[in-house]
Amino acid sequence: MLKKIACLPILCLCFSTSLRAANPTWVEIRSAHFTVLTDSNEKRGRQLLDQFERMRWVFQTMFPKSNVDPVSPITILAVKDKKDFQALEPEAYLSKNALNLAGYFLTAPDKNYIALRLDAEGEHPFATVYHEYTHLQLSPAGEWLPLWLNEGLAEFFQNTDIHDKNVQLGQPSPDDIYYLRQSRMMPLVTLLKVDVNSPYYHEEQKGSVFYAEAWALTHYLEITDRKNNTHRLHDYTELMSQHLDSVTAAEKAFGDLKQLEKDLNNYVAQGSFSYFTLNSAAAPLDEASYQVTALSPAQADAVRADFLAYAQRTKDARTLLDTVLREDPNNVLAHETMGYLEFRDGNRDAARKWYEEAVKLDSQSFIANYYYASMSFGSRDDATQAQVEASLQTAIKLNPRFAPAYDELASLYGMHQEKLDEAHRLNLQAVALEPANVNYRMNAANILLTSGRAEDAIRVLKAAEGVAKSPQELSVISVRLAQLEQFQAVQESTQTALRDAKDLSTAPGPPPGKVATRLSSVGNFGAAGSTIVESAPPRHPDETPHAPWHTAKGVIRDVQCSDPAIFEITVIGAGKTVQLYSDNYYKVEFSAANFTPEGEIHPCKDLQGMKASVKYSESSDKTIDGQVVAVELSK
């Protein structure tokens, strides 16, 4: 589970602090969109909740087509002073002479946390929180939104001031202005082309010409559009959403880029900058609907422990969790967090048990249901498999916008080669929810291939190439695409050969040997260490794998491949040898347990001599032990 921590530094010293303050009093204030937990008081918690509701309204107003609510609800931990804040912040900021933090934003696929110091001072004490909140709001557009505008808007909104009657937007950034006046700005065409692999982009180095110029261009366009009643920035985003390249879209929306570059330089050099104000009194806040709950120490500590776990303070999280579970053995969140910690440490069986208990304690937790299913995926037990399916369906019902649950359920159906139309629908939903996720598109291609729709699978992978955000992602897609195109070509050649063979067998003339020569001309996928068998009728029946599942552990030997995509292996284990086959290795789930493969795993060249745990089903053909369902390799 990847996470991102954004920190706002304030220069001062840090000192260690205890995990639980003496006699803490915590209160929870919950709206439809945010949850605030604070050790201050209800009034201060309500004020903070109002601020975030107004910030949400700002995005709703300025980006009416944007989805302003993240998939995972945002929880705000607001502590009253430095001492309480130090009980939460990452360990890197607890050392002597380290920077102290005013606030940070922590986001993961299944969690969104904000931690704040209520005693923070400064003109914009929570600028980084607003910066990262902006990125969260823009994440649905991540598939097409250019990096300069993504960062430029985050810089634009980070200096927002929220008051009861108005919200001040676009206040200038003195640091960015100073940096640009002291540095040479990059050509505008270069700025427009910057991506995550560009040398100009360093996420950890915010004080760079890229961030400053991205802010300047965004600020210039936002302010001048509003002053002149134009909509250049809106036109640009519309063009980008249609997948035009960034420079072409800019030329269409902004006009002459050379002139825009001159205007931008003049804009940075000017003496004053404008910003605009929204009347926040118009924000539809329903303060009467806020739910206020006084929390017990165990309830508050469970949330804090979860935060510490995601912030990598594992030891402190476990210590706090032990206390929570002693005081409240049925605390659902504590069980979830223990499951997360065990999963992160590689203890899948222990993680599954914790998540299973969480599901039993509170079936309303979409996270518990999803991770219990994920940890139990591949079980041979029919009852467990049924519960996995039920838990994933429950996770989808509880949070219809949580894409991983759709993808996992589709993979479950694909693995068992059942409900493939439903699996394809689930894949489409996952891709629609997270268009920038390449893995969902890869899984969608696998489902289509399993359904016998190789051409559709190839189309999906070609579309995925346009979404890839890194050379590594593009490489994986390209390898898989090449394999599928080769597989499709082999299938077509084999079908042609078989048709020719049928025609020859019913007509006088050449002897059967000519047919064999024609069939043997079909390409092969051989590699050192494996035996290549030319195309021939399958030796084993083509049947759908079915429960019960069995597992063979040992070393893979005698890998034999034949076209198209048929392979046989022998697994030599302690005192037992198992012979297995697959009529289509593209339908087999390959994975690695304790290493990262350099690319796509290919059965004809990568399995020979490898240690493996191989899941297989029984076959009606008693000359073989079974059909391969999944292969987990290890070193």
C-alpha cells in the first residue's frame, strides 16, 4: 500500500513525548464529508470542520464536474499543541534539531488522514495541507491532467484563507516570485512537456523552477481569465481531457506560445498581484447535522494507532494497539490496523486472521471486508472461497467507489474461469473509477483473453500504453502486448493449418507427411532449459479447472511447451513428484513470493529449475495429475 506524506515545516526543535497524555479528552465531530477528532474542545472542532466544508465548497464551485469527495473518507486529527502533535508525527521529525511540523497530509489507497496543530502560527500555517488536498481533488483527472497544471493548481490553492463570510483564493506566493526573479525561467514548451520522468520534476524538491513557473502560469491564467471574462484554462483542460498532447492543446487554447511566454515574464516582474474572493456565506453548510461524540481513550487511541501505522511508526502503533485491545477487545479499527501491520510485515496468515475478526465484529467496514478477501484469495477451501466472494461484494456495496474491490472480484472469477461476463463488467467499473491505474487495464485484458476475446484484450493493452506513467509500466504492457499479438498470430496460423489439413485429408493427392510439415512450421516460444514440441493435437482434455484445489511445492522440471500456449511441467517435491499441464498458460496466474521479476513471467523460459508453489485442479485425464491454476515462484 503506497502512501504519501506531505509536511509543512516550521523552524524549531522537537522533543520526545509519550503516546498517551494524562487523562486525555477527545471529541469527534462528523459531517457528511469529514470527521474531525480533537483533544481540544467541541467548539474548536466545529470551527475546523466548517473550514474544511468551505474548502470542499470552493472546489465544488470552481470545478463543478470534479468529484470533490475522495474514495476513502478524510479523517482530521487536530491536536491542541506541539506536545500532542509530536505523539503523531513521523520519527524523522522527532530527532534533535529537526524541523517541527505544523501539519501533514497522509494518503493511501484506503485511507486519508490530515494531522494539524491547532496552535500553529504564520500567515498560511496549513498551506501544505491545502496543497495536498488539491492534489486529492484532482486525482480523478490524473489520467490526462498535465503535471504543470496539477502542481500549479496545488500551489495556487495552498495559500487559501477561509473565513466565515469569505474565502480568499490565489494569494501570491512570495517564495515562488522571488525564485523566478532570481532564476532563468524554462521555455514554456518545456514546462508544458514536463512529466514525472523529467529532470525538471523532483517531488521532494519543491523549491525549483518547475514548481515556481507552474504556479506563475496557473496564477496568470486564472486571474486574467477572471478579469477578462475569458475561459482559456477551461478550454485547455477540455482539450487535454480529449487526450491531445499538452503543447497542441496549449496552442489551441492559449494562442501564440511565444507571446504567452513574454506575457508571463512581464507578469512575474510586476510589482503587485491580484487574487479573488468568494462569498463563503453562500456555502450550504448544515451545522445542525454535525454529529458530536465523546470518545473513550481506547476509541481515540485506536484512530491514533492507525495513523501511526500508516506513518511508519510501527513500534508505537503496536504499543498503542496492545493497550486498546486490552481495554476494548472488540475494537474493530484496532483489529484492522493489526491486520495492516501484519500484512506490511509479510505475515499474510496473521493478517487474514485479524481482518477476519474485524469482519465478524463489524460487517460495515469496507476495508475489513476487502482485505480479508484479499488475504484469503486463492484458498482451496470452498467455504472460504464463498466467503471471499461475499466479502468483496459487501465491500463494493459499502463503498461503491472503491475500485480495488471490483478488480479483486473480477480476478476471483477469472481465476476460476466463471462468470466471465460479470468479471469483465467489474473490470470496466474499476477502470472507470481509476482510469490511470494500469494494473486494472492489464487485468481486464487477462479476463478478455480467458473469455476467448484476444482481439479485445489487445485493444485494451494498446489503450493502456497511453496511460502508462513510467518506463517500467510501459515496458510491462509492451511485453504483454507482444505476447498476446504473437499468441493471436499462432492461433490464426494453427487454425489455418488445421483447415488445410482437413481439406487434404478428404482429397486425393499428397501424402499425410506434407500436412505434418505444414503444421510444424508454426512458430514456437522455446528457451534454454525447456523442450519445444511442435504443434500437434492436445494430449490432455481441454476442460475448465474446478475445485477442489491442490498444491504442489517443490522445484519445477521438464518444462515442455507446444503451440499455441500449451505447457506441461513436473514439480519435484519432498517425497512426491507431480505432473501437471495447462491448455493455455495465459490463463494461469503467475506471481513471485520473495523477489521482483524483471518483466513478464514466461512459462517456457522462466520456470525451469525454479522453486514454486503450484496450485492445480484435478483432471478427468488420469495420465496426468492435474491442470495448473496458479504458480507462485520463489528464490
